[in-house]
Amino acid sequence: MPGILSAIDEMDGDVRGLSFFAEELVGCVLDHVEFEDCTFESCSFSELQAQRLSFDRCTFDGCDFSNARLAKSYWRDCTLRESRLVGCDLHQSYWVRNTLKECACAYVNFAESKLEQMSFRACDLREASLSQLKLKRLTLESCDLTRAEVFGTRLRGIDLSTCTIAGLRVSNTFMELRDAKIGIDQASDLVSLLGVRIV
């Protein structure tokens, strides 16, 4: 089985139906590459730089995208489990029908991305940049959104009741939170945004 770089070369940037284990692309620079129906286990994409990278029906288990620069990337029907996206730059990306489970996503940059039918389950999104997102059917379940930035992102209808939302960063008008769903125990977190103290 060829390594990732060999597969990219042999398939002229259109990699399909392959499985990769413990591969490393640390610090690599890629042109436009498309992966389809591929499986990645314990692979490292740390500090990878790529424009318009595409993943379609791919699975990632225990992979590392820390500090990768993947702006304008495309992700469809993918599953990421127990993977690291800490500090990963994914701004202006398109994500549709993907699931992230137990992933470390602190400081990830999703700004100005389109997220459609996305599911985050038990993910660490502390201080993530989630600003100016275009959302359609987003699910956040048991995620840590402490100090996450959601400026300009309308969370209308999104259930945040199982998430940690302390210090959530919003605009002065709080329009981002209008019609979002929270639990009664989270009310104090939102009251603190108003500068009000509960006595």
C-alpha cells in the first residue's frame, strides 16, 4: 500500500479507496488534492499547508491536524474520531454531513465557513473561532465552548443545553444567541455577558 504522498503522485492528486496508517505529512505543502472513500488512522497532518484540499466520504481515527493551514477546504460525509484539530486554520471551508466525535478543537478557526448538517459530539472547542458562519442543522452535544468566538453567527434553534458556554464571545447586541436553546443552569453564564451579577 503506497504512502499518502506516493498515492497523491501516482493518482495525480485524485486519491480514492485507500487506507493509511501512521502516515506523516508534517509541514508538507500540497496543491489541490482530492481524497475520496479513504481511511486514515493515527496519521499526522500537523502544520500541513494546502489550498482547496478535499475529503469526500473519508474516516479519520486518532489523526492530528494541529496547526495545519487548510483554508477553503471541502469536507463531505466524513467522520473524525478522537482527532486533534488544535489551532487548525479552516476558515472559509465547506463542511457538509460530517461528524466530529471526542475531538480536540481548541483554537480551531472555522471563521466564515459553511457548516451544513454538521455534528460535534463531546468536542473541545475552547476559544475556537466560529465567527461569521453560515449554518444549517448544526448539532452541538456535550461540547466545551468556553470563550469560543461566535461573533456574527446566528445560533437560532441550536441546542446548547449540554454544552459549556462560559465566556462565550458575542457582539454587543447579543444577536448571535437569539432563539438559541439553553438549560436553566446555563442562565448565569449568559447573565455574566450582560455584566449583571446574581446575588
